[in-house]
Amino acid sequence: MEIDGRSYDLEVHEPEDGSYLVFADTRVYECRVNASPGSRETFTVNIGRHSYQVTIIDPKRLRSVQSSGRHHHGSAEIVASMPGKVVRVLVEIGAKVQADSGIVVVEAMKMQNEMKSPRAGVVVSLGVSPGATVNAGDVLAVVE
């Protein structure tokens, strides 16, 4: 790990819940972690006399928020969450869809996953057809 331009070899031990010992080269730091009230993602981390607010961000959640219809303007891309094969396309270009309407069914690891529209709108683009192989992150359709 690099801190302030200096590289450290870190080792972490958890002697009790919420308490950690961090070994950075020849130094030892006691670290206490407490969940912030009402949040499963924000924590207060105390190291010595210093206190830090830390927010855990899940990259998968970021991708889904970025492609969701939380903003009521522009377009929403429906993307493949994992590699697979397109089994069915449930809509046509120009179709009006509601939020959570099925758009494309992708089979991955012997399971069929229905990719849904994150918002109401009109399908303006379909990037796949039945039988197509897709990779994680490929745009399957666009809803405006």
C-alpha cells in the first residue's frame, strides 16, 4: 500500500470485532471501526486520535446506478451483467416500455436472466439478437 508517496507492507489482525491492529513495516496502529447509524455503507474509522468517515462503494452498484433511470432525462443503457448467450429479445425498436419491463433474456451459467428496463420510455436501440454471445458490460438495448 502507498501512503503519502511511501510504500508500506501491511498486515492486519482483528483481535476483536470492530478493532484491528494494522502492522505497517515497523509501526503498529490500533484501528477501531464503527458503523454509522442508519447506514450499512458508511463507517467511522478511528486511528489513534484521528477520526475518518469512510464510505464503502460497490463497483457493481455504481454500474447499475450509472445505467439506471434515476435521472429522468437522456437515455438508459441496459447492459449485460455477465457473459452469456441471448435467448430472447422481448421488445422491438420503438416499443414503449414501463420501468422494470423485460427487454432481453440472457442465459449465463445455465440460468436465464431477464434484463429489465430501469425506467419507462421508448426502446431506441437493440444491440443484440437471439443467439448472440455477449460479454459483461455489452450494451443490449437503449431506452429513452
